[in-house]
Amino acid sequence: MVKNVLVVGGGIGGMSAALALTRRGMQVALIDSDPNWRVYGAGITITGMSLRAFDDLGVLDDIRARGFVHNGMRPRRFTGEVLPGPPLAAENAPPVMLGGGIMRPVLHDILSTRVRATGIDVRLGVAVQAIDQDDTGVDVVLNDGTKERYDLVVGADGIFSTMRTMLFPDAPKPKFTDQGCWRIVADRPPEIDRAEIYFGGPMKIGMSPISQDQMYVFLLEHVPGNPWFAPETHVAHLSELMAPFGGHIPAIRAALGDDSNIVYRPLEWLLLPDPWYKGRVVLIGDAAHATTPQMASGAGLAVEDGLVLADELSKTDDIAVALRGFMDRRFERAKLVVETSVKSGELEIAGAPQTGIMAAANKTLAQPY
Ligand SMILES: Cc1cc2nc3c(=O)[nH]c(=O)nc-3n(C[C@H](O)[C@H](O)[C@H](O)COP(=O)(O)OP(=O)(O)OC[C@H]3O[C@@H](n4cnc5c(N)ncnc54)[C@H](O)[C@@H]3O)c2cc1C
């Protein structure tokens, strides 16, 4: 029987796992190597599957209150004309039919406040130095000199996971996709009341409401060679990228300035082969399956991982059976998100339509996880 668990990494995946495991009666310690437990200030899209997972975790009301939830997507041609889109969900439709957005730091605040209120033992500025396991537990040496023993260790330390390297030294490394993602936080005019995506232009641009008065705008740029963009060049660079676009883009472009909140990230992906566990140590979230953002479902997958792990552990006292059950519910789903996102990025670079593969994948993701 799993009684005490160490969760390594306090991102969306680690905090979700900590909450879900605690709810199932397990004693959880959560460590994060960042002494300030910071998260960068960009917006994030929350798809239907992510909203359902947040609902199952018990934080959907907070997300509705502090983020933005809407009932569909409005596609546009890059010149601005509205295109026929998928049908809108009814206002009272279940979360999986809806969409939304939120600032990452706001989501972090919602989850971390819940984690602390739940009495989870949170320790910051702490990382794992060594693990050594036997049939009955895992001995963990932390970088503060502490030595502890746990029934289970959950590695949720993100795409550049050191837990993954410790567990699987030969695991594939994150792979750059020749695309970079620009994100800007901007004031939201009331008419942008749902996600909008601009198709058919030299690149994909979209926007998503993240609160009552803000939205974030994203641009996916083809950047072979993974160049570095000096911060002082960001405004001019984005202004040039946005020039061919119509609709709401000219107003967003005109408002760009030195005080604009702009975040740039090169896009990388990784899919660890099955299994994501060895003995009593298991990887979840981006540590096991880091996706590019085309399907906007990386966060949802990470939350689902935590919920499913807790669910499988509560069904049996045999950890091997529980972790096998976890993999059986997670691998194909994560693979679908990662592979569809990467393929969609390749089609974007080639200027080919991607909506078909995305719609098919979304239909599968709407099924129970
Ligand atoms: C540009 C971009 C845009 C994206 N947009 C979206 C989107 O719109 N919607 C969506 O759903 N997903 C999106 N994603 C994906 C999403 O951000 C990730 O899938 C999600 O954050 C994964 O959560 P995680 O907890 O696994 O990892 P992370 O969020 O990376 O958290 C890892 C945590 O581990 C800690 N840590 C790191 N190393 C150690 C260590 N050695 N010891 C202890 N702690 C450690 C870190 O401090 C951090 O707190 C996007 C990703 C990118 C790159």
C-alpha cells in the first residue's frame, strides 16, 4: 500500500498529482528546485479536455473566476474575414465541450494555494541528488543533505527532467521542431470573446481570452537553426511578422511597445517510450511527454496524469499493477497529442491545412481519459 509519496517538481503536473494523491489519502511531500517557485508570465490556452481535468481536480470554479471560459473558436482567414467554424457549445455544456485561457502565474497561484491549503509538505529550492530503490521503498538523497524513504517517487520536473536522466539515462532528448512560439499579453476588446485563429497566412497567429480584460496572442514562426532573438529586437520583429495580417491584428500590432509583455520559446518535443516508470519511480507531465503547443493540451495531459495515477494507486496495493494500469491509460493519449502537435507544426511550415488531423485528435481526446 502506498502511504507516502515524494513529488519532484511543482508545475501543473506535480501540483495536480500532489492534490489527487492527497485526496486519495496519501501523505505527499512536494519539492521544487526553484526557491521562489516562479512561473513565467505568459498566457495559456485551456482546451475542453483540460477544463474537464481541472474540474475533476476541483479547481474549475477558480479558473472560471480568474481566467476565462468560452464556448468555441472563431477561425479567420489571415486577412481577417471570419471563416465557417465548428459549432458553438451550449452555455451550460459540460467542460469538455468548452474552451478557455488563463495567465500561467494565475493558474500557478490557484494550484499552489490549493496545495498549501491541503497541507501538502512543500519544500522549495530542493532537488533530488540520488535515488536508490528496493522492493519496499525508495531512498532519496536531497541536495539539502536530507535522506528520506518513500513508497513512491513521482518525477514531474518538466521537459528537461533530471529524474528522467536518473531513471533512463538513454532516454531520447528533447527535439527542436524548427518553430518558435511568440506570446504577447494584450488588452482584450470585448468582441474577442472566444479563441480566434488566423489561417492561410505566412504563419499561424491566434489569440485567446485569459481574463475579463486581457487576452494573449500567439504566433508560431518558422525559425530553422533555432536563432536567439535579443529582447530589444522583439517589438520590431513581431511588428514585421504581423504586417500581412488583418482582422484584430493591426490594432494589436499598433499597441506593441517597449512595455509589451512578450515571451519567446523555441518549440521542442519529447515522447518517452512506454514504460515511464522503473520500480517505484514514475514520470508524469512534460518529463514523460513534452508536446509543442498546437493542440494546447500539454497542461491538460499533465493534470490527467496526476488524476489517473492517484486513481490506479487507489485500486490496488500492488505498485507494479498500478503503474502498469497508469501506462495503459496514458501512453496512447499522450502519443496522440505529441504526434498530432508535431505533425501540425510540420504542416504549418509547409503551408498545408492542419484542421483535419487536429479535429480527429480532439474527438478522441474528448473521450473519457
Ligand atoms: C510555448 C509553449 C506554449 C504552450 N502553451 C500551452 C497551452 O496553451 N496549453 C497547454 O495546455 N499547454 C501548453 N504548453 C505545454 C504546457 O506548458 C506543459 O505541458 C505543462 O506546463 C507541463 O507541466 P509540467 O508540470 O509537466 O512541467 P513544468 O510546467 O515544466 O513544471 C516543472 C516544474 O519542475 C520544477 N523543476 C525542474 N527541474 C527540477 C528539479 N531538478 N528538481 C525539482 N524541481 C524541478 C520546475 O521549477 C517546475 O516548477 C505550452 C508549452 C510551450 C513550450
